[in-house]
Amino acid sequence: MSIENIDVASPRLLVLTRRDPICIFFSLFITVLRQLRGKVTHVSFVDYLFEPIVEDLLQHYDNVLLLDIADEFNLSTMLRKNISSINIDLKNLTDSKDLISERELESRLLLEIATVIYLMEHPEHVLDVSNLEIDVLEKLEKPPLPGSTYLEISRSLILSITPYIPEITGSDNVSIDSNDFENILRIISEKVLKTRFHGIMIDTLLYPSYRVRDGALVQDIALVVESHFWKDEYINIIDVVKNSNVLSDKSMFYTCLSYVKDLNNNIQKILRSRDYAIDVENMVMFYRLCKILRFHRKWKEMKIVCRPRRGVICSASGTRPEINAKEYSLYSRDGIYVICYEE
């Protein structure tokens, strides 16, 4: 599943992927890259997998890319297609630069945003990437907290989801007077470890922030995009990318805060549950909970369920499930196992 599987030549390409900021920006990268070559690209999400819309789309596209999902689909229409797949990992993100010419700066920008979001959510790789080339984005020696360069530090911490900070993320009662990052890191570490999360999640804060030159912080971009997808609202992503203080807008701030509060409430529900199980209403929330809770020491005992469409169930856990004939594996990496099936 190397970058050779990224189709930049065929006239028409359908990309199936997940409602996840990394997937969204990587699919945008592919779309813009192909657009510059005069090629047509359509992106759709796998939570439509059992809907007629996917079957209809497949009638019009002979070439299909499965982006960061598994390929065990039994849809009859898929059998007649040229199907390729690629997983989003650090190697493929880095190697994808070879597909971009020197003049294609917008494609490079989208790829670098995807790369930084990946590292924000995979702290296990943060300390191994000192030689990573980020050319278009501007590096800041600041912790990658939302709005950390222009919001009060307490407001930045409230919106933090990578890492999620127990008793702080989504809370209305955060009072941290210190701007000394060492003290803040100590406070965060105590909260994280007390709630039985692995300390590796704190490594995320050792990675510097990046921002689009004269534009937004990458962590702001990811949070804003995720919050709007959670509400299923339209958002012009390029406008967000260009806005250097996007969270200074009260409406935008409270849209993000509403999402983070719901996230916090769901995490607290599952941690207080005797059986560590929870149902959520939205696939964006579903994937974000997976990413956070995989750092919890009880992750293998947890289960998250979402019903994105009538008659469809998606289930995630830290234990590899036994998949029967009616079930389809959508994702199985980073200690996260997701299956989806029709009831």
C-alpha cells in the first residue's frame, strides 16, 4: 500500500475514506493534485457504504481508491472496478511529496497539514521525526494547543483534544494562571495519569506547532474542520486555512467548544460505565473517541457503537473481533478495530 497506489492519471477517480481530519486533508491533497492535471475526483465517506449513493457513484467511476480503510467489501458493484488502497502513515505521507512538482504549492500545503495532524495524533512517532521536512508551513516553538499563540492559555487548554486533558478539556471551570509551559505540562500530566491514560499521550505536547504562513495554526484547522463535520455543516476549508486567528471569532470558538464538551461528556460516560460501553450518534465523534481512548489502560475492555444510517451498525474496540459473513472490516490499526455491518 505505497504511494504508487495513488492514482494521478486516470480521468475519473472515486475516493472512499473516513470522516477524520487526516483523511479529509489527504483526500483534498489527492483531489487538488489531480485537478491540476485536469482529472475528475469525487470523495465520499464509508459511512454511506450501505446506502444507494455509493452504489450509484460506483456506476460512474471505474477507478476506486480506498483511503485509510480496509478493503474487505463484498459490494457486487465493486467487483467490476479497478480498486487500489493506501494507508495513511508517516512513510506514505513523506513519500507522497515525490508526486508534487515545485509549482504545486497548494498540494504541498495540504499534504503538510495532513502530516502535522498525523503527528499530533500519533505521539509515538513524535520523537522519531527530527529530520522531517516541512517546507511550506511555518514552525513555532509553542505547544500544539488550539489557539495557543493568541488565546488565553486556559481557553486553549479547554479546547485541547490532542491530548485530551481530563477535568480540563471541555470544562467551564479551568483556572490556570501560569503561562510557564513546564508548570502547565506538570498539571496536564497529573490529570492524564490520574485518569489511567498512558503517559505517552503527553508526548504530543513535545512536538512544536506549525501554522500556514500568514494563516491558521494546524491544530486550529483540525479542530474547526472536525467540529463542523460533527454538526454536518458546510465549511470552506481554504477560508479556515487562511484565517490566522480563526478561534478569535466567537461563533467559531463556541462551535468548537460545543463539540469538545460533547466529546468530554462521552468520555466521562464511558469511563464511569461498569461495562465500558457507549453508543454515539456521529461518526466524527466515533473516530475521535477511538483515538483518545486507545491511550486508556482499559481500552481493550471498551466498546464504542455508532449507527450512522438506519439499519447500519459500526463498532470499535481495542480487541480484534471475529468477523462473520455479514460484517465488513473498515479499519484495524493503532490498536483500534472497527467493523461495520447491516442489521
